[in-house]
Amino acid sequence: MVSPQTENSLLQSEGDLQRTQYPYVTGTSVIGIKYKDGILMAADMGGSYGSTIRYKSVERLKQVGKHSLIGASGEISDFQEILHYLDELILRDNMWDDGNSLGPKEVHNYLTRVMYNRRNKFDPLWNSLILGGVKNGQKYLGSVSMIGVHFEDDHVATGFGNHLARPILREEWREDLTFEEGVKLLEKCMRNLLYRDRSAVNKLQIAKITEEGLTISQPYSLKTFWNFAAFQNPTVGAEGSW
């Protein structure tokens, strides 16, 4: 029989346990595509505190080792934790000093196991991730959700991008896209998200990774047009609208 004192201490320890039960500062969509020479990825720099866009200089595209690039939507602090895991992974890999290095497929598999493991502990990392890269001439692009659901594709997106950008990509993506065409396509998707996603901001970065290396652009803004008739009176004809 458990004494009342022991029972109270057990309840107290459970009550003191803190987890990320709800995301606080979050980033919105990330979009990744394959193009002729490698991988392109785009994300804006907004960080939303609830429904308030609190931060406008949050970098959500990062290099992983020699061959990989990661982009994340969701809780920013959890993404920082994931980056710490990846730093340790790359450090251990470099310490072998055997001439080999982890490629994007291996990093993607690692992230899948991490996310699924944390989900099974009911302590998820509140992120959706995109991992892309090039190694030995092979382009790789994959996605993994906060519960470990993962897949590989020619173009992937997280958040609202799954609903608003993927249809554009299905229509216009080609395997032989040049760098300029790929950037133009990503900008079209990001502009569409800017118009329709309240958490998006008009300050974005585009990252490129090829066999030659990785480049992340300086932040810049897109040209926009807000005088569409639907934007001027969005509730016209809607019954019961204010």
C-alpha cells in the first residue's frame, strides 16, 4: 500500500514535469524544390508569438555538415534544440576522420528517428522539417513531421505551403529548372503565401545547395500588389458577414 506522503510526492513530481505542450514562438511555411544543379529552399523570417508577428529576423534555413540544408517551421526553440542535436551528430562524424561524411539521406533518416522517438515519449519537438542536399551527384529532398511522418519528393513544403504552394509546384515544377527559374517559382509560391497566410512576412531568404557548396541569400522583400478586387472587399456577397 502506497502511503499518502509517497502518493503526494509522486503527484508533485508529475506536476513539476514541463514539456512543450503548446508552441509559443513559431515560424510558418518552408518550401523546397529540386532544380537542375541541386536543391533550392525558401522561408520567410517571421516569428509569431501566438497570433502576433513578434520577430522579423528569425533565420530558419541552416547548413548541416558538408552536404545538407535544413529548413524548419514550428516552434523556434525546438528548432534550436534540433540544431544542437545535429551539431553533435556532425561533430561525432568528423571525429572519425575517415574521409567519409554524412549525406542528406542519412541526416534525414536521423531526424525521422529523433522526431518519432520524442513523439513516443509524449514530448514532441513541435516542428515540421525539410532536409535537402547533394552528395556524389545525387540530389535528395525530404520532409519529416513532428510525429515522424516522413517522405522524399521532388518538391516539398510545410505548414500552409502544403495547401497553397504545392498546387503551384505540381503545375509548374520541372526537373530541368535553371537556378533563375527555380528562384522565380519559389518567389511565386512565397508571394501567394504572403497574400493568404497571416503569419507570413515580406522578408525571406532563399538557400541553394549544390556539389560546389551552400549559399543562403541575404534577406529581401518581394514586390506585391494589394489592389485586387477580392482584397478590397473580401466579404462581398457573403451572407451574415459583418
